[in-house]
Amino acid sequence: MRLELASFEAKDGLNLRGLLFLPKAKTKRAILYLHGLGGNFYSSSIEQMAKEACSKNIAFLAIQQRGSHIADELEYANGGSLLAGSAFENFEESEYDIYGSLSFLKKKGFSEIVIVSKSTGCQKAIYFLYKNKGKKIAKIKGLLLLSPVDDRNYDIENHKRNGKDFYSNIVLAKKLEKNDKNAIMPKELLPEDQWPISASRFLSVAEEKRVEGKLLDYARDLKEFKSIEIPIIAVFGSEDKFMINEKNIHKAAERLKENKHTRKVVILNGANHSLEKNGKFPSKFVIKLASELFNLKK
């Protein structure tokens, strides 16, 4: 296995980096990995997946996103900068990052791509495929969703459980956003695990009319997800706290199967949101599923 530092521009010219893991033999296949909210492109689970992918002669690209880490300042190729990170990112602009990474892989000679996305990366992958349907950017063979959770309904329940007022926070966030999209929500009004977050980023999930919160709201129609016309596999952990309980996970699995291109939904018994069980990440299993997607037909 060889490792290269990837440098590419998002569609809007934002400079981004990534790690490209290459197998010994030449290959046309590559996995594009999208991490979750506030994550990074160099975690131990990424290294495990990359090694496993390369052993199957599949390259593996893990990318920096404008939502990487909690807060960051990123530069544009032609000058200027962007206040980024999970606390400040504009969700809709995530499609630019995916577009840029696919263009990078295409230039590198990879002609078959499987997108593997985790947590909020799932919403980003779904949104990208929905927005770019019919566009010839890259030959995407399949989509693997790892922990595709219902963020909005978890946030509602999480506020309730912590004695916070979700709907009052929406009203406040709108006022703050009107004056400054980067204004930070007051810490004392939010559940501890949701802070820090800007008013705009909070509304992206919380406000009903905004797209991010709707994408995997399993009480809704999931029209964006249903528009995807490539093979899909989804994986949940039975102990994923962001799905509140296993009953909700089974309900979500049934909703995902409403897309005729969903080949299967797997629930890993005893695994958490990170899909870890007893501290171990199932890298071999994940890459096995990704490998299946390369060989499936629409």
C-alpha cells in the first residue's frame, strides 16, 4: 500500500486536502469516504478501511471537508478564506467538496467509484446525488451508508431529555442568523453534546423547511433519497443512541428499502453509532459491502 497526500479544489475553488491510499497493483476502482460531523480524514478507522480496501485492489480516498473538525479557516484558490468546521459549515455547499474530490479521482484515472459515507456524511452523499442526478461527473457504482441517522428527531428528543426548549431555540436562532450567520448559539440553551454550533448550522437541521433535516427524517417521504438510482447498502448499529432506540432503527430500515435500489439494510447487533462493538470497528465487513457494490448492477 502506498499513501499520497491529495490536494484538490472544491467546485467553488476552496482548497482541500485528503489521503489517497493506493494498492500495489494498478486499479480503476476507488472508494470515496465522507466522514461524519466534526470528523477528520485521518482517523484510525479510516486507516483500517484503507488497508482492507487496498488488499482487495481498491484505492481509498478520505477527504477533508468544509465541515471537518469543529472550527477551521480554509482558503480559496484565488484568494480569500472561509470560516468553516462543523459549527459553521453551510450544508448545501458540501456538494462542492464531493464534486471536487470526484473530479480529482477522475483525473487520477479511477473510472469506478463507490461512495462510503458515515453519519452526517450520509446526508451529504444523498444530497449530492440528488442535486447532481444525470450529470456526468464520475461513474459512481454504489452508495454505502454507515449510520444514516435521523438528526432532527434526535435533536428534538435530546432537547427534551436535557430540559431544553427546541422550538424556542429555533426562534432565537432565526433572530441571531438574521444579524450574523456565524453567531454562536448560547451554550446554556443547548444540550451539552450539541455545542458549539452557529445559529445557521443549528437551523440547517432544526428548521423543518431546510433540506438537511429532511433528508433522513424517517417520518417524511425521503423524496431526495428515493431519487437515487444506483445500488445502495445501509448499516446501523443496534445501540446507536442517535436513533434513540432499536425500534426506530427497524422503522428507518423499512423506509430505506422503499428505494428499489436499496439492496439491503444491515443492523449490527451491539454496535454503537461509530459501528464499534467492544471498541473494534468492523473495517473488513465495511469493505466487503463496498466491494459488493462495485459488482452490482442497477
